Amino acid sequence: MDLVSLLICHFLTSNIWYTTGFNVDTGGFNNNIHCLAKCISVVTAGSEYARLGREHQQRRSVSSNGHASEALDPELHSNLSDDASIKSAIQCFVKFAGGIVLDSCIDVNK
């Protein structure tokens, strides 16, 4: 299991979800946990997209040559760039999600 999956499991099983409420008067939540939920969804989708793209590229490379090629074609280079971008977004997500959870925990304990 990768670290993002463990982080998501930790957030989903934490007590922070019990303190979240929707305020009908303002049309919003009483904290930023909805942002965390949206981030979890986007990070999961992006990670899966990157994984499927790598698998597709590997299958295509093996089927065209009969063996895996070592040469980096432009499409593979683009895929590696996309992977780096997704990893950067995941790092950003982890930092902000951790901040939201810690901030919410501090508010609950006040």
C-alpha cells in the first residue's frame, strides 16, 4: 500500500469528520474538511490516471518491439513530466491536508 492510500485511510477514520457540519444559513461547512474531501478525490483520480498511463505505455512498448525499449520517445518523456506534476500535486495535497486536519484538531480541543 502506498503512502497516499495510508494518508487517505487515516483521514477518513479520524474523528475530524464527526465535527463537520453543514450550516444552512451560510450554505457552507463549519470547517474546511470539504476541501480535504475534494482533494482526496482528485489525488486518487490523478494517481490512478498516471498508473494506467504507465501500464499502457509499457504494453505498447513491449508489443511494438517484442521487448521493452530503453529509448525515451517524446510521448514517454511527456508521460514522465505528467508523473512529476502529479507527484508535486500530491506533495502539495499532503502539506495542505495535514494543515487542515491539525488546524481542525486544535479547534476541537479548544
